[in-house]
Amino acid sequence: MSSQKIDLGGVVVATTLPFTPDAAAPAGLAVDYAGYAAHVDHLMNAGCRGVGPNGSLGEYSSLTDEERRTVVQTAVEAVAGRGIVIAGVHGVGWHQAKHWAELAKEDGADAVLLLPPTIYRANRREIVEHYTRVNEVGLPIMVYNNPFDTKVDLTPDLVAELAQLENVVAIKEFSGDVRRISELREVADIDVIAGADDLLFESLVMGATGWFAGYPNAIPEVAVELYELVRAGKITDARDLYENVVAMFRWDSRTEFVQAIKLSTQIAGRPFGIETRPPRGPLSPEQEATVRADTEEALAYIAQR
């Protein structure tokens, strides 16, 4: 059973990462650390519980080792004790994930978010070893179930086994199956965290503790309000708000979620570039038009409330 304690109630934002053109940088794009720090500060001022640097939305796999570490350091400095920093420490193997977890601990992160081995489709024994090795670092671990990207489904019985590790405190659930919320709560004494923006309402109603989120990058105040309405039992008000933003939220579960969320964040008025590093390219004209329409419709509803 987990012994670590960390308050995961609230909205933890999987932060997107701004770049600026620089011919000398990888793919001609340099990380805009000052812009990132300002963005993190904006999210914290909006009432978010914390931030999650170096997730998929933060394009961690396209960063150099130095950039990846500096992003965590920047997030910790910008949060400045006002909330929590949950650093993504994903790696192909446990030796890489453990290395990133050790650096995250050294740099002041409060917890880590950890996928099973990436790229390689690990078996149960390999998955358990992966988490067991990172458990040795001593930071609280949020297990991340994303079977779409990893091709590994962390089923409730497997999560129950991982939850016996003393530092495993939560699971970010992104299977797309809302039934998992109650199933996980039945078998594992850890926090279940909503991981898909377009299942946020349903997940919270079913008992999810918090929200590890993408679209609060664009509308953090509204995201916090939505979370708090459900947690306060104001279900009708929460559903009305959710139904008017969920079309935009659905982009969080699509292949082009990074590009879409960056564009929505820019449309929402944040001084944020939409550039992404390879392998991600720009949205197609049709996709961009749809993201714009979904975002503008959501923002129009928010403005007239």
C-alpha cells in the first residue's frame, strides 16, 4: 500500500511548451523558457493545482536531454511553492525512466508521471519491474495508462499490483473507458485521476480525485470552475458548462492534440506560438478550421455566461 501523501485534488495542467525560431536549435526551434515560465505562472494564478512538465503535450520525446531537464527546473521555479510539479519521466526502459526521476527529485519536483516502457510493448513482468525500479527513487508516482500510445493497457488487476509499491499514489486513466474509474477504486487504494478532457465530467462524477489536463492550457479559469462545480455536487451547472466546451475538449483525445491545444491556447489570447517539433507537423487546413470553430464556439459561450 502506498505510504506517500500528496494532495492531487484539483486541476494539474499537462503543460504545452512554446518554441521560438532558431536556426541553430533542433529542427530550427528553440525552447522559449521565459515564455514557458510565464505560462506556468498564468496557470497557477488561475487557480490550478499544479503543472505537469515533460508529458506528451510538452513534446518531451523531441527535446534534448538538457532541454528536458531545464523544462522541469523552469516549472519548479515558476510554480514557486504555490502548487505541485509532477514531472513526466517516461522512457523506453526503466534505466532511462529512473534517471529522469532522479533528476526530477534533485530539481525539486513533487512527484513523477510514468508511462510503462514506451515504444516496446512490455509484458506484465517487465511492466512491474519498470515501476519497481522507479519506485526506488522515492518520489510519489502517478502511473499513466495510455494504451493508445504504448499499446499496453494497465488493467485494474495490474494497477492493483503496482499499487503495492509504497510510492505509487495515483493513476492517470486515459483508456477512454469511464467504467475503469469505479473498477480501479474497488481494487487499488490510490487516487484515480481523469486523464481525458472529453471524459472529465463523467470521470469526476464516477469518483476521480483530480484532473491531469490538456485544455486548461487554453482556459484555466473555466477548467478550475468546471472541476469545482462537480466536486461541489453542482451537477446540472457543471454539465451545462461541460456540454458547451466538450467539442473543443475532444481534440485532447486525437492524434493531433498537441497542435490543436497550442492553436486553441493562442486563440484564447495567450501569447503562445503554435510551432511543434518533428514528428509533429502543422494541422491540415481542414483540421485547423475545425479546431478554430470548436474553440471559438466554446469561447463565445464562456464570454456570454
